Amino acid sequence: MDWRDTGILLSTRKHGETALILDVFTPQHGRHAGVLRGGTSRRLAPHLQPGAQLDLTWRARLEDHIGSFAMEPQRSRAAAAMGDRTALAGLSAVVAMIGYCLPEREPLPALYARTERLLDLLPETDLWPLAYLRWELALLDDLGFGLDLSACAVTGATRDLAYVSPKSGRAVSSQGAGDWAPRLLPLPPVLLGRGAASDAEIVTALATTGHFLQHHLAAQSPDRPLPAARAGFVDRLSRREARP
């Protein structure tokens, strides 16, 4: 068995003395692992930073074996993020969330394309937080937990949408919320795709998407909390907003 694909490096871990196990996200083969012989060498190690784009060849005797990778670097993304702590935290959040959320070996080409575009935007530090939020919404959608923010779940109204039901993920208007408003999640305008947004508004929106990540995705694996890297990114974004 063998295949060739491009891929985004998610993480590495040591395997024996000089090899690494790579966890990558590819368009045609999904999230996939394999052994890279000599991965700790001076020639290869500098290219194996999370977010790196790799040209990958995978081989194994049988399809269900872990197999081995041969790889050639295409481009690094860590360098683009090193100059900005928020961007670096964002890069860590993306690769951690993919590793946490996606099943192995299930192709998700549309999500892959979105992820590649998102990571290529890292140098655009003013645009990136909003792009990340939209990516997280797409992640929820692709995994079957997408939010329906088109109309109020109670009245059917399409105006004055102010909340999200924490159970159904549907929008609720101010009128429809009534006395239940304190129990609902906030629906900032940025979640409705309305123009630019401040870091504070994006942080509020990420609290809402985070609820569904925690209570739907994490609930399937109660012994695996959401990656700390996501909380670290939200914290960095909050501190960036607080700076004078």
C-alpha cells in the first residue's frame, strides 16, 4: 500500500532513537500518522514544526498498519508566526484542534482547504482572529454540530437575533428569549457575518462556539478535555484587546 499527498504537520513524537511518528492532516487521506525514519536528524528536524506544509509519501504492507513516511518540506509556517505571540498561539490552537477533533483517515477535503487558507493568513495579524472564528464554525459544521443562526427558533423572526440556544445551537431573538435570556449564549453580530469585529467581540463569539465544542465534541471523550492551546489563544486575544 502506498500513496502520495500534501499535508499539514500537526505534531510529532519520538519513536525509538532517531525516528518520529508524524501526525498530519491531508486533503485526500484525512488525519494520518506514520513513522519518519531519521526524523530527529539535523537535516529533517528543522522542517518538522507544527503547521509546516509537507510533500508526503506513505507506505505500508497493509492498509491498517501505521506505515512509514518519506517527506519533502514545502514551506514552513512557524516562522511567519514567531514575530507575533497571538499568531503563534493561533497556530498552536489550529493544529491542536485538528488533532483533537478529527477521526483518523477520514478525508475532509473542504475542511482541509479551509485550514490551509487559514494558516496561510497567519502573517495578517489583524485579519487572522476573525478568520479563525469562521474556521471554527466550519469545523463544527463539518463534524455535524453546526449552528443554525438563520432565524429565531421560537418566533421564526430573522431580525433582532441576540442569543444562541445552548442545546439546539439555533438563534433566538430578544423577544423570543423572554425570561430565558440569562440561560442562553450570546450571539454577537460577528457570528452573523456582519462586518469587521473587535477582538473582544471575537472572544465573546469564541465563548459561544467553545460551548458546543466542549459539550458535543469533548462529551464524546470525557477523559480528553479541549486542548489547552485553544484556551491559550483566546487568552492571548483577550490580552491583545486589553492593551492600551
